[in-house]
Amino acid sequence: MDISIQTLMLAIKAMQRDAVWHEQRACDDQLNDEDAEYYGQYALDLSRALSELGTVYEVARKRHPDSPSIDDLLAG
């Protein structure tokens, strides 16, 4: 199954944004320990998935060398 480079870029940016949100939520002092653990674990799960998706993106980028690097994509 092929996924376009544009779809990969959108998925990466969405996952990055979601991971940041969950990390910030996990640090909320008003959360109980169980909820903070949930948000923290989910942020870690997203980070792992983002890493895997980044690897797929770098492979796809070889076919689309005009696309930004994963670092540039995550920074932008």
C-alpha cells in the first residue's frame, strides 16, 4: 500500500501536535496521578509511532527529494 508523501507529512505533523498536547496535559498539576499517567503514556506511545512514521517518511523522501527533511518538517 502506498501513501503519498503529502499524507505522510500531514500525519507526522498531526501526531507531533497531539504528542505535545498530551505531554503538556500530563504535566497539569490539577490532574490526579492516574490521569497524568494516562496522558504521559499516550504521549510516549505517540512519540514511538511518530518515530516509526518518520522512518517511513525518510524512505518515501528518497523518491521525492524536494520534500523537507524530517527535522525540517518537525521544526516547521
